[in-house]
Amino acid sequence: MGLWIFLLIILVIIIFGIFIRNKIVLHFNATKRAWADVATYERQKLKVLDELAPMVEQYASFEKGTLEKVTELRQSILNLNVDHTDIAQLQRIENLNKELMRSLNVVVENYPEL
């Protein structure tokens, strides 16, 4: 009788060991799958970033041109002589202002989609 109890305890320990090992393997495989998902998402980000780079360059060149126009307009307004009436200079300021506003409206209407 004591031998059967001893064999039963050994069998329970073996079954418990197999159960624990299977759980460890299950969690290990789940971790590997999760890490593969993370790597896949990062690769997708890389694709998006590669497509985004030319758009950012276009936007940067537009912003540079816009900043130059704003600076030129601001400097023209600052150079406007309040003591002397200069219609030509005022006309130039108005043309710069119209050009700047026209370029801003075009960008708003044709903004690139991501």
C-alpha cells in the first residue's frame, strides 16, 4: 500500500512538472509573438516615415518661402515713411500682402493628406 502511495505521489509530481513546463512554453511563445508584433508595428512606422520625409521637405520649403515673404512685408511696413506720402511704396506693400495671402490660401486648400 505504501508503494502505491509513493508511486501516486511521483506520478502527480511528474504530471505537475509537465503542466508547469507546458505553461512556461506557452508564455514563452506568447512573448515571442508579442515581440514579433512590436517589430512589425515599428517596420510599419518606418514605411510611414519614409513616405512622410518628402512631404516634410516640401512643407519646409514652403515655410521658408512664406517666412521670407512675411519678413519682407514686415520690413516694408517698418520702412514706410509716416512723414512722407509714398503711394508706390504703399502699392508695393499691398502687392506683397496680396501675394502672401494668396499663397496661404492655396496651401490651406491643397494641404497634403497623410
